[in-house]
Amino acid sequence: MRILLDDGTTEEYEDEPFSEGGQGRLYLSRDKKHVIKLYHQENRARLPALQKIMGELNVTRHDPSAASLFAWINGIVRRPSLGVRMLNVNRELPHRDLTWWFSPKTVKRLPEDMRGNWFDRTCVASEMARIAWKLHGVGLCHSDFSGANFLVNVARHRAVLIDLDNLVVPDVLPPAMLGTAEYMAPEIVAAYMRGQTDIRPSIQTDLHSLAVLIYQLLLMRHPLRGPKVHDPENAERDDQLAFGERALYTEDPNDRSNRPKDPFRGAWLLGEEVESLMRRAFTDGLRDPSRRPVAAMWRDALSRMADQHVPCVNPECEGKAFILLRDHPAVCPWCNTRITYPKQIPVLRLYSSVGQAGHFQQDKGRIVGWQSRTLHRWHAQSNFSEHEATRPEDRAPLVELQYDKRHGWVLYNIALDDLRVADVSLVRKVPLGTALPLREGQKWLLGAGNAARLALVTMQSV
């Protein structure tokens, strides 16, 4: 099939679609480089909106570092019918839609080199939040965050957002669709049931969908789908009530009526900060959209959560990693295997400088020690975040935690100038290429200057 683009060029595509959705059919180019969507309905009134999305609202044009995060429109098809063109995200690295990772059964059907482990899932969840942050940061709403519209390769920590021809800009580009049922915000579902048309997709409704997807990816179940029945006579209405006006978090601290039978894997397994965001998103945020955590909160919290994982010692474990919780036994929630050695694990709590020199206050960083775990610039400096680390030198390891039977836990200085440690009343500088033991109560100053963080060492028994 030969197509004609808006700029007058022609390209060759396969004659048969490889996929079909509610809006159109998808075709792959003969050179495998691009994908086009040809709409079922020829609506030329969409052209100005599509041109605006491809041009002035194009996030990847203004921020090249975001190009790999989006399958952004890069052409408008005029013939054989109206459509859009985008890069084929599977050309160099295979991706599948996110729903493959929502169930243990479907995960097992994936190729092993795509599955990844539970730690890899946290990295993908953080990438999804980063994608939402990039989009919302320029005032754009996707309107249909769902498992089908995030293509991922969990093992490679890659996530790409697709279906970008339906973006919403308040007062400029109206929403073309309401979303996907189980990811739609409760206020949209409830309005739809009442026949209202004044409540439409927005950045705030995107934030509900994002929280649901992160919960599903990390815990393999829907946060609102529990045992509570709202309409025993009508399954469709029961779902509408469960996701709409009667939506109830399965882990609501004040109403246990939708809670699955124990034991179940809940958000407490994700650590205090992420569990707190989940509770906020699915309690206060269900009724008050302004209370929903924004994408940057999810991105940063999930990045910090990744610093708290430890590997499972059971080689047969499917999760392969879990979060070492504060004051909890080191037991893997996926296979119930306990870490028995080493007997203690160092935890570094990060503090940021405030006011005059030598004064610090605790921030949200908590790094659980494990063999070969490294600290980077975003750990050492309070004025630099991980998402800013776009250059290789910004991502280079500065210090490394190491363990052996004779010396126990040590901190090895790879490349951090002015690394110092205070142990009781003695303050020592740790030269490059040397290591010192980690001890309970030590304070490590991670560099010089007002932005340098302090790390307080506690030893957690397992």
C-alpha cells in the first residue's frame, strides 16, 4: 500500500493491518521504520489538532531527551485516508503492552529476556511517572493512560507511551475519548452513569490512571477491585459503581469492606513513602482530584524506593527482589524466603544541609546496603536529582558498599572528593581508592559545599 503524507512524500506500507482499535487500523511500513494509524472515520476537522500536536505541542521537539519515551506523531497521512504516522518502537527493541505484566499467568508467557524481575518493575514504574511528568509539565493530558497504551520492556527498564493523537489541551484541544473503563477517574465514571458531559479528562484524571497502573504493575491487582459487591443483579453496573461513585480502595484504613482475604500483598510492601502516596491517591484522591499525587512525586518516590531493594536469595524466586522494610524481618514476600546472612544490613538515612554549616535535616532518601550497591551524584547532593542525570559523568558511581567475612561492611570511595566520616568524636577524610568500615551511628559527609548530604548509618538486623 502506498500512502501520501501531508508534506507530499509517499511511503510503502504492508497491505494488511497488524492491529485494529476503536479509532483505526495500524499498518507497518515495508522498511519496518514507521507505523501508521488510518482512522475508521474520515474527519478532516481533526487536522488542525493533529498539526498542533505534531508541531508546537511536540514535547520531543522541545526536549530531545524525551524522544525515547513517546511514540510521537511525526507525520499526517492524507491518502488513502486520514491518519497519523509514528516511529515503530519495536524496530530495535521488542516491547509489549503493559497488561502482560499484570498477571503471573501472562508474565510466564513472555520471552524470558523481556520479563525482568520485581526490581525492574520499579524502574519501569518510575519511567512511566517520568513520562506523565514530561507530558503534564507542558499542560498536556493524555486522556487514556491504560495498560494498552504503555509499551514496555521490563527487563530493559524501557517504557514508551503511545496513542498520542488524542492529547487534550484545556480550552484548545477537547478530549476525543473518556478513557479505558477500569483506569478512568471515578468522577468521569460517575458522570457518565448520570449522563453528564461536563466532567471530561484532564491532568487530574490522568493522575488517577497513573496511580492505578503503578499499583497494578507492582502488586499485580487493581487497587479498587475487591470482594465488595455493589449490584449483585447487574455485573456491568456493579463495575461502574466500583470504579465510579462507590469506588473504595482495597486497603482503605477506615473501611475494610473491600479488603481481600488475608494474606494478600498490599502497598505496605512498597515502603513507607510509596505506600503513603498510594493511600493518598486512593482515599482522599478518589473524592478530591486536587489531592492526587502529581507525576513528579511518583517519579521521585519510586526512584528512592529502588534504593531500598535487596535481592532474594532463593534462585527459584520469580520476584528476585523486594524492599527491606524498616524494623521488619528480611523475608521475601514473593516466595517467603528469609535472608539469614549477613546478620546485619547497613541502612543509610540521608540528611540535607539547612541554614548554617553543620546543620542538617532528614530528607526522604533511605539507602539499604547490599553488595556492590553504589551511590551517585543525586544521592550525594541535595540540589541534583536523578532525572537530571542525562550525561554519563552524572550517572557514574561515587562510592560503593562492599561486604566480606573478614572486614564486614565497608564504604569504598570511588570518585567522591572530600568524603568524610565522623565516628564518635573522630572525623576522618576518606581518600579516593580507600575504604572504611560502616558502623552503627556513623555520620558520613558526602562531599563539600552546602549541597552535600550527610548519611547516618544504622545497622538493621535480619
